[in-house]
Amino acid sequence: MIYSVKGILVEKLPATAVIDTGTVAFEISISAATYRTLPQTGEKAGLFTHFVMREDAVALYGFATIEEKKLFLLLNTISKIGPKIALGILSAMEARKFMNAVVQNDISLIATIPGIGRKSAERIIVELKDKFGQLATQPEGSQTAGGTEDLVSALTNLGYSVNDCRKAVGKVYKPDAAFDELFRLALKELSQ
């Protein structure tokens, strides 16, 4: 509904940002990772957003990157993980590190996140592991990776197992890297 908000940053707190678009000022819940990327108050700022309207609450969540927003949305698909817990996960651990922990079945690392126990960590891994291909982004004008699943598919065509390919791709994946570069790095990782 509200895809993004751009304007002047009028307030910046570790869990909240207020952006004045000129006619409306939006109070946006943010993660610690997004907080660290915001400019000083009084400067131009922009966030990708997700609007949540429930019977008991209305909230706007903001993200510095589209990848962080997509991870937030995926986390919300997991049973017993709502927007506040999803934002807490993004605040406690950098998105790429979290994704790698899921791909590598690192239950103990995920369980270190406040509010996430061992059973929740296991559920997160089971429900998210195959969904990370949805997080791939392709910025305008660049030839970036089409998605982790495309890389995994290309590598499995060479005879490697799906699990090994996912682990290798998880270790080398960077959202702004070209597909051929990621393919080469993942292939090198598989050959070690």
C-alpha cells in the first residue's frame, strides 16, 4: 500500500524514524540496521516501507534496503513470528549473516537472537531455507544476480548436490554482484 517514503528526516531514534514528505510526516518503525544507515536529522532520507493494519494496531515499518524488507516479509510468513519479532531479528543480526545462518542450519546462532528460542530457530530454518531465492534483487541498470535459486540451479546442473550448492551460494552471495561473478565464487567454494 505504501511502498516507500522519501522526504526530510525530522526525528531519528533507534526504533523509530519520522520522515516529513512535505505534506505528511510518517512515523516509521525501523530496525537497528536501518537506523545505522539513516542520515542526520534535517537531511533527505528514504525508506522502503510495509504498512500493517490490524484490528488492534496500525503501523508502518521501514527498511534501508529492499532485501531487508523482503526478509521482513518472509519472516512474517512463519507461524508465531509477527512484525515486532521480525523487526527484532533484523535488529539483532545483519540480514546477510542471518540468511547464511539459515542456509547453514546454524540453530545455535539464530537462537542467540533475543526472543528466539531453539524451537523457534528450528522452525525459522525449516520454513525459510527454500524461500531465500525470493530475496534476490536486481537494481535498475545493473546485471546483478537473478536470485540464489538461479545460482543453485546452474551449479546443480554441473552435478553438485542441491544442499552443497545452497551452502556455497549462501557463503558467497552479495546482492550487488553479477551472476557470473557469483557463479565463479560459488564454484570455487564447491571445489574446496
